[in-house]
Amino acid sequence: MIKANVILDYPIWQQKIKKPYNYIKSKLTKLSKASNFKNKKQEFTIFLTNNKKMKRLNKKFRNKNKTTDILSFPINNIYKKKNYIGDMAL
């Protein structure tokens, strides 16, 4: 099963996607049935935010002073929880 932790930083997301956690969970349930993901336990975090915060994150982690659609942060091997694969900011 693939699990996503959803962090809602910007309330406008709830107007775009009703119940973001349930929406993402339903998509991941379908994905979990695909042969590549069947019987795998994986977990990640999705951070839903606005352009201003994305610009700050992009500057901090990529040294680019502009907004972007998505940032991903894969987890390194020293992290204790081996099923955790990383974070995404949208």
C-alpha cells in the first residue's frame, strides 16, 4: 500500500480539490493495484502550498529565485524508516 501524508499549507487548495487527503488516497489506492507497486509499502509526504512559499523553497534548496510547479525531495539512505521515499511540494 502506498500512503501519502498530506499537509495543506494554503486553504485555496480545498476549493480546488475537495477533501485533498481523500482525493489523493483514492488515486493511490488505484496506483497500488498496478503491478509495479503491488505488495509494496511506501510512504511519502505531499505539501500543498502557494507560489510565494514555493519560490522560497526553490531559492533555499535549488538557489533559483523563482516559483516552480513542483519540488521533490527524495530521502537518503540513512533515514531510519526504510519505507519512506521522500517529500513533494506542490
